[in-house]
Amino acid sequence: MFKINTIIKDAFDIINDKENLKLAADIIKNGGTVAFPTETVYGLGANALDVNAVSKIFKAKGRPQDNPLIVHVDSFDMIYSLVEDFCENAKKLAQKFWPGPLTIILKRSKLVPSEVSAGLDTVAIRMPSNEIARKLISLSKTPIAAPSANLSGSPSPTTSEHVISDLNGRVDMILNSYSSTVGLESTVISLAGEKPRLLRPGFVTLDELKDILGEVEVDKAVFSSISNDAVVNAPGMKYKHYAPKATVKIVKSSFEDFILYVNNKNEEGTAALVFNGEGQRLSVPFVEYGKQNDSQNQAAHLFDALRQLDKINAKIVYARCPSDEGIGLAVTNRLFKAAGFEVIEL
Ligand code: AMP
Ligand code: MG
């Protein structure tokens, strides 16, 4: 079905790679799709104000139409026309966390096509800090709608290799750049309801949001699975996301109990997802996903680790349970989603 000739060009530096960035911006201006690096994960972008361009994102990813997109901006001027009201709380959050890995949901203006917001009356906005992303937006002179640049259902891409493996031949251009520094998708907070509500945890933590906003409700999608036909605040949260092909089960236990439990398994395709340095005690194939007491390090490596599990043909994966403190809440949320919230307590 897809026979797009995908242009792949370097974008490591806004000066040396300026011509490549100009070409990418021309593609956006002409209604095409460009995958680009951001500090959270790679995004698949198109002109947010062009319905036809936006529809190409859904097609390329195989993304369900009811899963809305985040609109990326590089300046405050771009925001005012997209929202009904850039409220005081939004201004406070923007001042503290933008540019950076926080997405704010507000009531949308008529300028935003309903396709971008999957028919909702709100729009999700983020000002990324990655300088390649910012340059692409400013050269394109338009807000860029961009979900993660992976095939729908697979783990979000944190390297250009991940993007190429999922989307080569399905998009107009892929910018080849550094690995994403954060490694998990942005924190999503809604300011469109009565009370601020955390829809997706990320690098900007719940406590940091509470420091600015006072009370913040946490959506139940953060902690539990939701059926596919449910009506929820964060439509994307109901889909099985971030998952390798294998069945993932989280094991809540000490490391010693984990070793005993997993080393006794002899089903074909058994593998383990563990912290750095733990693999040597295992007698099954394993992938390591970061340092045990460092949630930020786990965030940066988790999605690559999930993809590696596919490469080693894992069928059943037993995963060490991360801490859920601070950024750990985001790591926990993504890993639990990959596991369909299945936890084994020893
Ligand atoms: P992705 O960038 O692939 O992680 O997808 C963007 C995510 O942002 C979606 O899955 C939604 O959970 C969330 N999102 C985007 N727009 C809205 C919105 N208007 N209301 C609620 N959630 C949104
Ligand atoms: Mg995504």
C-alpha cells in the first residue's frame, strides 16, 4: 500500500545541516510528513492546520482516528491562535517548563482541525526544547502536529534507527539525529476541565506540577488498563502501547527471589528485562533497561530495551519492577502498559 520514497538526511546541527532542515520545512509546508528528533521521543510531523497533511500521519502510523495528536510550537505567538484561552495556570506551567517535555491541554480554537484533536473540543500543545525540532517548526512557519514516529502499538522511537525500521517507505522524510535524551513521551496535563488533571506521567513529575498548580488529579489511565471502547480523557491511553511482541509480566520481588523464579522457567522464548549488571546472574536471555536506582536512566533506555526483546525473539518476558517515585512514575506507567498491567507478586 505504501510506496513513498523516504528521504533520509542528517540533522545533528542547525548550522551544518541547514539545507536538510530547509528541505524538511519545505516538505511540511507542502503538506508532507517528516520524522524529526525531540528531547522526549522522535515525532512524526505534518502541518497541524492542514487536514490532508494530518491524515497522512494517521495512515503512516496505522494510528486509530480517535487518538489525538500533540501540536508542537516554537513560540508563544503560535499558541494564541490555537486555543480559546491561554489561562493563568497554563502561563505558569509554560514559564517553568517550556521549552521542554510537558504537553498542556486547553480548549481549542476553530483554527485547529477537529482531525488533530480526534473530534475533542481541546488541543494538546507542547513547545519542545530540542533545537532541531525548534528549527524545523520555525522554518516551516506553522505549528506541527506530531505523535511519536513509530508504527501504532510498537514502542515509541528514541533513535533514528527505530524510526527508519518502523517508517521507511511510509513517510516523506526522516531526519537522522541523536538519541532522545528523555526517552519517554511528554508529561500530559489537562487544564481544560474543572481541575488540573495528569493524563500521562513523564519527565516533568507530578510533584513539580503540584508545586505550581496546587491540587492535581491523576487520571485512572495512569494506573490501570482501560477497555478499547471506553470514553476517556486521554484517548491514546486506552490503546496497548509501548509493547514488544512478547508477553511482558512484571515481577514485584527482591532480586534474589526474581533470580530463583526466572531461572526455574524453561518455556521456550523466556527472557528477562532487568537492571544494569543483573543479567550475569540469569540463566535465560536478558535485556538490561537502566540503573536500578536511577529512574532517569531507565527512562532513557526502556523503549530501546523493549525493541531489543523483539530482536532476541523473546516470547515471555519477566521484568524487574521499577520505582514509581518522581520520574519513576512515568517509567512504571510505560512498563505496566507494555505488560497490560500484569504483575506477579512473589
Ligand atoms: P503520542 O505523541 O503518540 O504519545 O500521542 C499523543 C498523546 O497525547 C495521545 O495519545 C493522547 O493521550 C494525548 N492527547 C493529545 N491530544 C489530546 C487531547 N486533546 N486530549 C487528551 N489527550 C490528548
Ligand atoms: Mg505514540
